Amino acid sequence: MKVVITGGGGFLGLRLARALLERGKLTSPEGAERALTGVVLLDAAYPPQLPRDARLQAIVGDISDRATIARVVTPDTAAVFHLAAVVSGAAEADFDLGMRVNLEGTRLLLERLRNCAKPPRVVFASSVAAFGGELPPILDDSTTPFPQTSYGTQKVVGEYLIADYSRKGFIDGRSLRLPTIVVRPGKPNAAASSFASGILREPLNGVTSECPVDAGTGVWLLSPKRVVEAFVHAHDIPASAWGSRRVVNLPGITASVAQMLEALELVAGKTVAQRVVFRREPRVQAIVSTWPARFETPRALSMGFRADADVQTVIRDYIADEGIKIR
């Protein structure tokens, strides 16, 4: 069974690749477990060290380039995890780049998948940035998407494309609206939500972190561990469980910046938590303020998706995974 991961050089793409290689199998549309024969990554760049596995192939290229897509997706491709994207802040700052990668790249990928021997299963990483505008206090599965950013708009269009290509029988698609993923290791990226990891990651590493939003700003959170589990679980669920609704809001945790810092203090101590300083950036605050922070997700829970227990657990898991010695 050949698997493709777009955005495979990124933080989540690599975690997913490692999880799949370790698992060694996925569920086929017929319901049988099939061994992975190859995992192909596509990204514009990769870190110096990739997992060493004969089944792994890393291709450098642009997802909006037709020739690159043709190299990556071959007729025997059975599953695709489409994670590649220009993130929120970058897509807002460079409209043309966001449209080319997030929209045109998705369309080119789906068109190429029509050439596969059998309709592949496609898991699409969407986002709660799909929502915006005047929202109810708590969103649920019936809330209509109304994005207020270019990134969110591009994700919603991607969801509709996934649904329509599935309706036509070209693919077997499923879209996951991801919460903000916390804690991301490494360096900050151009996502408007990057602060949510930074205010936990940097203090734990002994570094001061500047928070660009108000302490009362709420965020809908999910850990890297849970989102990788969600990708694999979404793939393995039979098409009958999705029906015509090919998108789901993933479960998460609602936490304000203040609550995240309280959790950090409980886990790592007051000195660590005090390494966060507030320097408001109106551009980031304006983007993040359009994102919802409270959801009810009965459909996702009934389908077997899971949230983290609490923010303290997320922080402790990050410390353990990264081998951090608190300073």
C-alpha cells in the first residue's frame, strides 16, 4: 500500500510519517489491514535528519507544480494525507502565494488522484479558521463556515473540493478541521497561532517569549500526539461512517492565554511562567480574534476521535517527548 504525505517535511508531516512507518499498515477500503510498501513525502524542504527506512522517499518540490505532483502521485497511490499549506499569517500577508499553494495545489493534487487505479483515501488537514464573523458562544456540527481570513477561505474551498470529488467517486475523502496544535517544537513559524506554542515552548527552554495577543484571548487546542492519531483514525474509518458529510470538527480543549500560563506555572513553576511578556501585535490579534475557541463535537466523539485531558497534560507530554530539563 503506497501512501503520500504532502507537507511531509513539516513538523506534523514527519510525525505522521514516523507513526505510519512504526505502525506498518493501514486499513483498506475493503476493511482489511494492508502493509505499507512505501511512504512518499512531498515538501519544499526537509530537516537534516529524516527517518531511516527503506520504505520512505522524500521528494523536494512545489505542490502547485503539475510535474511535481505527477512524480509524487502514481497510479498505485492508495492513500494521501494532504497537510501541505501556506500557514495563516503567511497566507494573509501574501494573497497570491496562499492561493497558489493552498487552493491551486489542492486542486492539482485532486486532479492527479483521478488517475489512480482505485479511488484513494484522502485525509485533508483543514482548520477551525473555516469559521469567523458573528459566531454563537459555542460552535457545533451545524455551525456554517464563514471564514474571515484568506487561509480560512482556502481551507473551506478545499473541504468542498474534497466532498465533491468524493461524491463523484474520484476519491474517498475526509476533511478534519484542526484546532491550534500545541506544543509545536522547534522555531516559531508564520502561523498567526504560533504564539500558542511559543508561550509554552520558549519558557520551558529558558527563553523569554513575547505574546502578541491579550491574556483573555481564547484558543481551541489539540496536542501533536492527538492530531497524528486523528489523521490515522480518519483514514481507517469506513466511508459509510462519513456518509455525505466529509468534514468534521476535531475535539479539543478551550483555554485562554492566561489559563495556559497558569497550567505552565503548575507544571514548571512560577519562574518559568514569568518568562512570558505581553507585546500586543494588532495584526495577529485581529486574525486570532476571528477564530472560535469553544466547540461541542458530538459527531467527532461518536466517530472515535479524542481530545487531550487538559493543558497540563499537554505540557507534561511535550516535556517528556522532547526530553526537556526545566531551567
